[in-house]
Amino acid sequence: MKNRANKKWVKFISLVLLMGLLVSYEHSSTAQNNELLLLEGARLVIGDGTVIENGSLLLEGNRILGVGDPSSVNAPANATVIDLSGKTIIPALIDAHGHLGYEAYTSWGSVNYGRANLLDNLERYAYYGFAAAFSAGSDPDDLAIELNTDQQAANATGARFLFAAGMAPPGQGPNNQFLTHALAVESDTGMTILRGAASAEQGRAAVREIAGKGIPFIKIWVDDRGGSQEKLSPEIYRAIIDEALERNIEVFVHQQAASDMPDLLDAGVSGFLHGRIENGMDDTLIAQIKEQDAFIIPNLGLGELRRERIADDAFLTDAIPQAVRESLGNVFDARPARTADFTAYEQALRDGFARLIAADVDIILGTDAGAVPNHYFGYAGHRELEIFVRLGMTPMQALVAATSKPAQRLGLSELGTLAVGKSADFIVLDANPLDNIRNTRTISQVYLRGVEIDRAALRSKWSTTPR
């Protein structure tokens, strides 16, 4: 295994490459609009753990030109001034684990996958205040690359789209329902989504192909799906990770057992898309995660939403057709009641979460939105933050987990904090999320790349027009 210093250097190079891909997009994404805009009086939650209680935010086009207390931000006389007294501004959020393209709200599956639905999904992320979404191993490479190119040229809107190439044993990887649909998209498009590796050399060859396409992330599946699939073996995943690190590609892993994590860490994975913190996350493993500088995405909301009647939540239902609301209610009502076992499960989560926080392990926001029906983009992220706080994070820690930390891990240097020179991507809230994390729902305005999202128009489109 390469030493830790070399691993960190390779990670840095990989992130620089991705930053180069996105910076041109961020600089060109707003039409030549150099209007100066001064937002005054709001509480500024910077995204790095600090806050300015009465702050000023100066924008020029799609850039942040100044940030600080009023005495330190000198706006030119021609700046348009907006008084936001009583409101809170936070950086736009980032979802570091989703699966875009399959969810169309009136239906879910391969039939929906295409450019139009991807753009709709990215608009939904934007509506809920997300600047970027990472789609983890379920997108046809060439279509995803084309969308990236169009976003760089400002020919596509919504949250920024990032994706990983997927690798697993041949014909395997995603859950069995999702796998069927991913393979159907491969067949329909003639493009590659899942690269199968039955040997170490096949794994290395696939990584070389991915590198040739300039894709900076690989997701591997190390999961036997309860015995219905083959688990990617250590020999093969070690070869994949070794080849990827040689080619400046980061490897994230889907795993379902804490027992697989130590060897994956030794091999050099950058992070885990399923924390599994409720079972087997002992102090030795936590110390290794910290030592190897890996991140954890707990990915807890999917289980939560299966137990709650989201059809009654206006934060979601205001932006979906009535028929979908009714369907969500019917699905929930047909589910078995929650059992007492959930209490023990939640206590185990709380204990594991507390140990991760105490060890200062990077916990970052990811939702798995779109991987199954009715697990919705953007909305799921706000719910995940509520779970983070319920399990022991402070609201400030949760906001950092949703902003600066995923930005750092995904190479999004222009996002994640309110800072001079960064892209003007932020949310204006009517209430303070530091008092109650549910106040991230009190969205007054969303700005992406310096342009306000027309949330009312999107809400009207989605709530009245079946798709």
C-alpha cells in the first residue's frame, strides 16, 4: 500500500483535475452579468463553523466580492442594496450520494432515464437549495459527460452534476431492483454504466478506460446483497483502488458490513457511502477511519422515510402533483407498523454517531435519493440533516457536514462556504437553523451562480402538471 503522504498527494491531484472541470462552468454559467448586489443585515452562517450575526454579502455577477460585518464590506455607490434583517444566509447545500435520472415523481425506473429527466432532477435539487449533487455509479458515462460539458457552457441549468463510474462483479452492484433498471438503461443507450471485474486485471483495465474518459471518481460495490450477488473480492478491489490512485482517481465504496471497512481503508478508499454505524463501528475502526482520512456518509434517511407519512409534509407535497401525494399516502398506509426493534436500532446509531463525532471523523451529507421510488431529491437532504442533529450533532456541525465538508471531498473549491472569490451559491432563510435545524426548510430565496432560482415557477410547474 502506498504511504499516507503519497495517498494525500494523489487525492489532491485528483481534486485539482475536477476543479478544473468545474471552474470554467462556474465562471461562464451566468450571462455576462456584473451587477453589484449588497445583501445587508442577515446572519451569515459561513459554512466552516463560524457565524457573523449582522453581516454583509457583496456579489458581483456570479461571484462573492465581499463578506463580513458591515464596516468591513465597502460596496460601490452603484450597488443595489437589499435589506435582509432578521434572515439567515447559509451556503447552498451539497448531496454527496444520490442516483439521478430514474425518479420522475409520477414513476420510477429506466424508462425515465434521459437528459430531460436529469435536468428536472437537478432543478429539484436547486429548488431545495442544493448547489451540487453527486450521482454514484448509475449513469451512462457518455451522457453524463455530455451533461457536464453542457453545464460548463451554460447550456444546462440546475444544481451542478457530478458522477462516478460504477464497478462491481460482472452484471452486479446495485440492489436487485435498481440493477435491472441500470442494465436496461445500458441496453437502451448503448452506453456503459457498470463495469464488471471478474479478475484483478479486468479491474485494472476498466480503471484505465475510466481514466481515459477523464472521470475523476469510481464507485465500487462490496456487497453480496444478502447472498443474491457476489461480493467484490479483496484481490480485485485492491487492484482497482491501486490502479485508480496511480491515475489520480478517487474511489468511494458501497459496503453493507463494518467488517469489510478495515481492509478497504488499507487499500486506499477515500470514503464510504453507507456508514453502517449501528453495527460493528467500534473504536478501533473509527480510529482507522480518522487515521486514513476517509469520510463517512451515514445515509440514514432512506430507512426513516419508509416509516413516516411524507404525504402529509407540505415541504414536499407543495411541489408534486395531487395524484402523487395520494399515492404516497396509500403506500405508507399499506406498510406494516414500526416495531420495538427500532428503538434499539436508533440507540446503536446514536452511540456510533457520538463516537464518530468525538473522534472528529468527517461525516458528510448524502442521501441515496433516487435509488428507490419515493426517495426525493433535495427534500431528502433536509430530512437527513434533522437525523444528524437528533443523533447528536449540533445544528452548526450538521450545516458544515452539508456544505464545506462535501465541497472539500468532491473537489468543489468554489462551493461550500461564503467567502470572497467563491461562487454566489447560497440560501436565504426566514429563520435561524442554528436554533432549530428544521429551519433549513424556511427557504425565502435560493441563489445559484449569482442568479435567483424562480422557486414559485418551479413549484407551480411540478404541482399542477403530471409528468
